[in-house]
Amino acid sequence: MGVGLDHLQGLYAQTSDPWGFEHSAYEQAKFAATRAALSQSGYRSAFELGCGNGQLARHLIDLCARYTGMDAVASALRAARQAVPQGRFVQGFYPGPLPEGDFDLLILSEVLYFLDRAGLEQLAIDIQARWPQAEIICVTWLGPTGNPLQGEEALKGFAQALAARDFARLTQTDDYRIDRALPGSGE
Ligand SMILES: C[S@@+](CC[C@H](N)C(=O)[O-])C[C@H]1O[C@@H](n2cnc3c(N)ncnc32)[C@H](O)[C@@H]1O
């Protein structure tokens, strides 16, 4: 089992910023590193699964003509809509329907290790079926997650399930790593 909806809602019960994304210097530096990991200076349409309160989106939005974020938690999305008014935000718990869109950038930042192996495999199937050419960015916490899957375990499971794409590690600190699959990689 992945992390359940009740648990996610509990994380946001007292605050719309449970990880301190808005003010933490660590998170701000990680957002900058995520931005630097993008291969292009502009994207037609980006999608972020597990967008939380929109703080990462705030750092990427000027590079995206359109941006769609999806999260399971309504209060996170309310905060995201305030942080990034020009974004489109949809509520959904994955595995489940993903939004419509002609996405050329998929952002999977600190979300894979909330899923279970079946969810990771389904995500790989969905991506391959709908956005086989999108650039994919994965940001992965390397410390203990407190979830059934650890960060690198989840990343590995996802990358193996999406065998049609080649992921390269771009950045690694003591705390996180950033991996990217470019359009056309793995062909
Ligand atoms: C650690 S936050 C990451 C936020 C943002 N992507 C970032 O990197 O700053 C993880 C987010 O993923 C959401 N999430 C986790 N599992 C999910 C699922 N199965 N479906 C949809 N959203 C999920 C959580 O509600 C939370 O807002």
C-alpha cells in the first residue's frame, strides 16, 4: 500500500505548508536546482503530480506557457492556487485519472515514494501511453521517508517500469537527487 489519502490530509490538517516549502532555505535551494535541471528555457505545457501548495510551481511557472498541478489534498490546492494564480490545479488521488493535456514536461518531485509498486508501475504505463515524448524530472529525498517505500527504492521502481525511457542523474547532494529523462531518450 502507498501512503493513504487520510494520511495525506492529516499532514495538511494544521498547516498548508507541512514541509516548510515557503521559507526553508533548503527547499528554496532544491527548487532552484530543479529549475536548473530543466533542459529547455521554455515548455508548452507542464504537469506536476503531487504539486502540494504550489511552491515548486512558483519557481518554474515562468518557463511554462501552461502549468497543471494535481494533488490529493484540497487545502494544499487552495494554497497552490493562491501561490500560482495562472496555474491550473486539479484534485485527484493517484492512481486515478490524470488530467488532460499535451504535456511536454512532467514533474515528479518528492512524490514517487508516496506511491506503492503498483502505483509506480501504473504511472509508468500512463506516461508511456499518453506522454511518451515528455521530458521527465524526478526529485528524490534520500533520507528516511517514513513511508513504506524509501526514495531511491521508489525512483528505481519507477525508472525500471518506464524502461522505454533513459534516466540520468543530474544532481546529488547528501539529501536529495535529481534525475531527468529527455525527450527521445531510450529510443
Ligand atoms: C512532499 S510533497 C511535494 C510537493 C512538491 N511536488 C515539491 O516537490 O515541492 C508531496 C505531495 O504529494 C501529494 N501526494 C502524495 N501522494 C499522492 C497521491 N497518491 N496522489 C496525489 N497526490 C499525492 C501530497 O499530498 C503532497 O502534497
